[in-house]
Amino acid sequence: MIRKTVVVADAAAEIRERFAEALQQAGHRAVAVERAPELLRRIGDGDADLVILGLHLAESSGIDLVRSIRELDAGSAVPILVLSGSVASATEVRDLTDLGVAGYVNEHSVAAQIMPSLAPHLFPDRFNRRTSTRVSLAIPVACRCGDAIASATALNLSKGGLGLRTMSPLEAGTEVRVQFRLPRTERDIEATARVAWSDGRAGMGLEFQDVASGDLAAIEEFVDRRAARREGQRRADAG
């Protein structure tokens, strides 16, 4: 097994210790951090393969802290999992999406649930994830699980999956059939997906498992176009 370094950053000692213990028992190196300056120092030193972050970290400013992390690790983009209970609003979820957070994890998870929720982010290649830029959008998505059909709102889209806002998220690992239509198109896209993460406050993240080649090409083109537009706007604002 490849040993990873995971920074667990939260103001609550109990949360830091529970996550750190689960990681250490699984053979990884866990670094518990309670203050923002120490977290930024470790990011700057490249001393993290994954960050588990509570937005109320001591001496931090929430979303601005995530933005500072991204400025420091622009070349490597270390995955950040946000503790879902520290997210205060849907606006913060959208801001975090724009900053490219990898997902959310429940800070109340018992020890046995922690590693299964972290594994896709520690070893993404083993989970057949198509890593790519996420772009924000708000479109309706129909989700079918067995005989049940529900609707949700997409928060973001990547070449590998969807982030959904829903008050009734499915359990991680659940297989679901989704149907949605990209903006300014007239054809529905259908895909089989797996729930990668799930949280009652933040919604759920889906990883595509089976997508028709034509639909996948449409998704990839849309994501690339939106990402290029966003980068052009960012450069214009900076100039």
C-alpha cells in the first residue's frame, strides 16, 4: 500500500483525533492541525496528499482560507475535502465548487466509515475517476434508483461526474441512473453513476460509470468550453 500524508485541519480536537486515528490505523501519516497558519505552511512546503478541512479553523476566514490554499498549491492542486458541518449555506457550496474542492465528508463519521469515504480521494486511479476541471451550473437532474425517481439540482459538472444539491442524498456507493440536459442543447444525456460522497447538508457527488460515447463527448466539450471562458474572464480581471 502507498502511504499518504493527510492533513486533518479543524478547530475541534475530537474530530482531529478521530480522523487521525483512522488514518494511522490504515497505515497512512496523519497530521493534525488546529490553526490556519500551520496549515498554509504545510501546503506551501508540499507536505500533504490530501487535506480534510473544517472551515472554522482557528485564525481562518472560511472560504478565503481555501482560496489561499489554492494560491499556494497552484501547481499541484492538493485535494481538499471539506467537513460538511462547517458549511453554512448554499452560497458557500457554490464558492467551494468554484475553488475546486474534491467533495465533503461528515465530521460525525464513526471510525469504520472514515476510510471508505476517503479512499476515492487517496487512490483516485483505483476508482476509475476521470479527474478534470469542475464548472458551475444549475440545471435539473432526474435520478432513478431502482423504482424510485427523484429530482435534484446540479451544482457542478466535470468530465467524470456531477455535484448535486438535494435534501435527500443517497448513500455512498449507491448506483443511480441520471438524466439531464446541458444548457442550450435539445438532447437529454443519460448516464449510470455511483454516489461518491453523500451529506444531508451539502447534497451528493456522483461519479459517472457508464456514459454513451456521444454523450461523453458532449460533456467534455461543454466543460472545456466553460473552463476556457472562466479562465479568460479570470485573466481579464487580473489584467
